[in-house]
Amino acid sequence: MKNFSIDKDADGILVVTFDMPDRSMNVLNVSSMSEIAELTEMIKSDKSINGAVITSGKKAFCAGADLEEMGSNLSGARGEMKKDPEGAKAELFKSVYKLNKLFRDLEVCGKPIAAALNGLALGGGFEFVMACTGRFIASDNKTAKVGLPEALIGLLPGAGGTQRLPRLVGLMAASAVLLQGKQLSASEAHAMGIFHAAVPGDQLITEAKKWIKANPKAKQPWDMDRFKFPGGAPYTAQGYQMFAGANAMVSKESFGNYPAMRNIIASVYEGSLVPMDAALRIESRYFCDLMLRPESGNMVRSLFLSKQALEKGEARPEGQIKGDIKKVGVIGAGFMGAGVAYVSAMAGIEVVLIDRDQESADKGKQFAINEQAKRVKRKKTTEEKALIITDRISATTDYSKLSGVDLVVEAVFENSELKAEITKKVEQFIDQTAVFGSNTSTIPITDLATASVRPDNFIGIHFFSPVHKMMLVEIIKGKNTSDYAISRAIDFVSKIRKVPIVVEDTRGFYANRCVMRYIQEGFNMLSEGVKPALIENAAKMAGMPVGPLSLQDEVAIDLAHKVMLQSQHDLGSQYVEGKGDAIVKTMYEAERFGRKNGKGFYVYEGREKHLWDELDQFALDGILRQQPDVQDVKDRLMYAQAIEAARTMAEGIVHDPREADLGSIFGWGFAPFTGGAISFIDTIGARAFVARSDELLEAYGPQYEVPPLLREMSKTDETFYNKFSR
């Protein structure tokens, strides 16, 4: 066998080691599934085999299904749906049910099968483990975790996860794991009743073999007479309470935008009423339903396939090779700079953190110390390891310590003159091969690079706040930025475990250009007399994590004011004033800076917040007596963002729809269920999208004018992913 090695001991117990060649992680694909079927038949038919222990030859047990292979199958199924819907559905069910049938055959093969989990098991990997009659996990291995993350990418566990987990731990405990995608540590999983034992890693095989000898006729609990769900069946009082609560929670959190959530609950409920074989068919049916929904396909593509590709550096310019970043300089130890220093140190990079005085520099390093102290308190790390990380940061005022850095991140205030001064200071001490990156959010990189004597190695590296939590980093090419500088910036972003997208130079770049349209449309509606609560709630109903007013509070209103003044200064007579300018100016003058000082469009009282009751002042003609339809408000907010994303593609600011989609989701939270702003357009269809945009254009203004490229695409209903595919 290619993916499994087999060793039989004197007691007739097989040790089956899952170790796929040429892969860093084991996955479930056509090849490995075929061999699992062979193994099952061998164990079942060979009388000399008394049982089997399944473990892994890698650090992780199994990462789950091969989503690239699944994505290819999904594309094929959707293509066939147009020709023969019923036949395509039947073939899709057969394909989906194959893995469920495979694990079920292993589960009822008549001999004890024990999983010896020596590392991570996610998705199908965890379902593989649960299909084994005996389950053991390494108690001393922090990477030995299990989880079912499918809901996070728009799917449900399709290899028995929605059926076996509730039967092992109870309906309520299982639903939390299934709906939230939470990973469980060895101790948590054992305490819940998933594993028979948590033992030291070097005893896994021994203990699993002992269990096999002691349980020669082992069966799963649900295959025994009079099986009862832990904590009560679905038709008991506890079951009714759980399903009522789960439905309410899903409705509150998702507003019905995530069909995977509904399908998980339905699969658990319906499956719990019937025997396991029928339950697995129910699960496969709901999985098929999701695979044919655009939300699931878009989420798998963006949140897994595209994300993985970009994290590996697929945006790297042709001819450039991957390198390593060992030492960086960070100029500016404020909240942003401190965050950059912290994530760099976490990634093993030596950091020189510089500010104008030692007290400010030390304060920036203290951020890392405080964050590590929280991790120690939560037992995520040890004091010794925390000290190693924080010791990587050298807080100073001395620019000469930048000697030998591979890359510099300038993170000072959004002021062109200050940034120019910093650039000149830094370039006195860094090597010719070092890359200078400016963490500006709106100022064009080409303009900032005029202060540099080496503009070919000058680039934009735009982080999002808070740095240690936000996944996206925009890498901005100036007019003279070299491919080498782009490649080194990608090396840095990949090393600190962020998602890099490469964009061309323009004011606001990609993410800020689009998110400003979102906030601006919120301001437009506020000035028109739309009720603030309707604006905010419609945004969340559309799938946005927060409304435009709340987002402006998070970004900070005083920062918006600074950006507005800088833009007015830079653009001069070309600056076009929007309805939001007067709102921002008024809020700034009233010292309502947002969450940072507890007063903005919202009033903040601890963890609670409510809309400021004086927002009516911004309605130019008073609050509308007849408020607009919720769908109209949702469309205005979503289309304003998506049209701007389309403009950046049309202008060549972003070249790859994958980068545009990931940038929209991770940069400002564009409704993840859509797959991103470009997938949102493609899913609606260019023709229908342009038609609705024209209606909004006539009713509300030029922000809804689609670019000529998109209007041309609408004639043939062409998609961005087809037009810009690599």
C-alpha cells in the first residue's frame, strides 16, 4: 500500500500507520480511501487478524478530506446539474455517501479497531477516529487535538460526524462542537467521553493493543441493544430544550445566511431518530444539499483553497524564490507598531522596536509582555517560553541597531512629512538589500517613496488593527517597487502567519477604498433620514459582522478625520466632499472618537453599547416618516462595497479575484458566506448585478455606477473568476 504501512504482532494485532508520501499532512482522498477499503476487507476476512490499531507516521493524524479534490468534484457536479439535474444529484449522493459507507464498514467489520491519536485530527480525520471502536489520545502532546471545522467553511461533517459525536457525548455538547468548529484538547475530548483513555504518547500503541485483547467483540455503543443518547434523546425535555436553543442561537448569529448551520441541526435531529445506517444516509443527503449551494462552494474556495494558496506565497512574482526573514525593524511603538513587533517575535523573528523616546519604546514592548502573560494565565504557554518570545524584542531609540535587518516596517502617524523624515533616518543604517515597508492605510506608496534613495526596495505593508488578531496584510507596489521587494514582503507576511494580498498603488489601496464605501453609504443613509438602528441591523442581516457606524467607531473617528484632512491636502481641488465629511467633522469636534474613548456613534458602557441618541441631528431633512425596506438598505450597503471591489479589478489595482475576495473577508469583514465581494457579484450574475446597480444608481447616486468592464461582462453574464483565472 502507498499510504498505509502494516505490521502484525504475535497476537494477531495489526499496527496500521497512516503516512501519505510527499505530503506534510495525511488527508482523505480517492487514493487513501481506496486503501482503507482494502484494509477493512483484509481485517474482516483474514482469520489470523484479531484487531487493528490505526495511528499516524506524521505529527498529525489526519487533516480531513482533500478539499482541492472535493472542489474539483463539486465543479463537475454543478456542470452536470445543468444537463441532467436528477442524474447529477444521484451521482453526487453516491460520491458523498462513499466515505460514510467506508467508515461504517470499518466500524462493523466484526473485529476491534482502535485509533491511537498521536496528533491533530480534524474534519474527516476526526470522523475516522470516531468510527473506530476503541479511541486513545496522547495526553502529553499539545498538538493532539480533535475538531469538526466544516461549519466554518460552509459545510457539515459528512463522514458520520453529525451522528457519532451526539451519540458519544450527547446532543447538547455535540451541537456546540459541530456549530462552532471548536478544536478540543486531549483532556477536553477525553473528559467529554470521546476517548476511552488519554495516555502518554509513548504508551499509545501498547494501551490500544491491551484494549483490543480485552475487548475482542467490541462494538460501538449505538450498535448495542437499548442504546440511549447521553443526556437524553431528542424527544425528551432535554432534547427539545437543546434544539430550541440551537435554532435560536443560529438564527441570532447567522440571520439565516449560513445554510450549513441549519443543515447541521436538521441532520443531528433527524439522524437521532433512526438507526445509524439510516442516519448516515440522512447526513449525506444534507451534505449534498450544501455542496450544490453557492454559499458553500464560495466559502470552500475562498476560506480554504484560496487562503491556503496565498499563505504559501502564490502571489510571489515569477522568477523570485522564497527566502527567510530573521530580523526586522519596527519604527513606531504605538498600538500598530507594538502589534507588528509582537507577531514578528511570535514567529521567531528578532525585532528592533524604535520610538522617539525610551519610555514609548518600552511601552510598545510591554504590549508583547502583557499578551504573553495572558497566554501563560490561560495555560497556552509557559513563563519560560513567554520570556523567550518577549526577549526577541529590543526596545530602543537607537536607529543604528537596525544594522542587519532584512526588512523594516514603519508604523508612525498618517502624516507624509513625518514618514519622509523616518525614511531618511532609517536608510542611513539598513543594508542595500533590506526592504523598507510603510504601514500606511491611505497615502500612495509612490508618493512616500520619493523620500527614499532606494525606491526599488520601498513598498507598502498595510496591517489591519488589531494586528495580532487580523489575518490580512496588503502588500502595495509603488511605481518603482521591485519584484524582489514584493517577494521579501511576502516572505515576511507568510512567516508571521498572515494572508498576503498584492495590490497596485492607489489612494486607499484595496481594502480601505472598499470599506470606506461601506461606511460612506452608512453616512449617506444617516443624512437622508434613515434610522441608525435600521442601517446597523440591516448590515448585520446582510452578513456583515458590524454595521457601518459601529465599524467607524472601531476604526476610530479621529483617525478618519486625519485621513480626511490628509486627503484634502494631497488632492487639493480634485478632492470631492461627501456627505460623511460634515458628520466626521462634527463628531471629531465633539470629541466623539469612537470606542477608544467610549463615545462615538455608539455610547460604550463596559461591554455594553447603544446608539447615541443624538444621531438624528445628521438627518438633513429630518428622520424619514416612511423608512426604506430592509432589503433596499441591505442592497445599498452590499452593492456599494462590491462595485468598488469591481472597480479595483477593472483598474488593475487587484489582479486576482482570489485576492480581492480574501481581502474583503479578512480586511473588513465582507459577509463571509458570500465568499467575498467578487464572489458576491459572480454568484448574483453580472447581468442581474448590473441591472440592480442601475436601479440603485437612479435612486441614490453615482456610487452605484458600475465600471465599463463589468457592464461589458454583463452582456454575456461572464464571471470575474473565469475572466481573470490564471
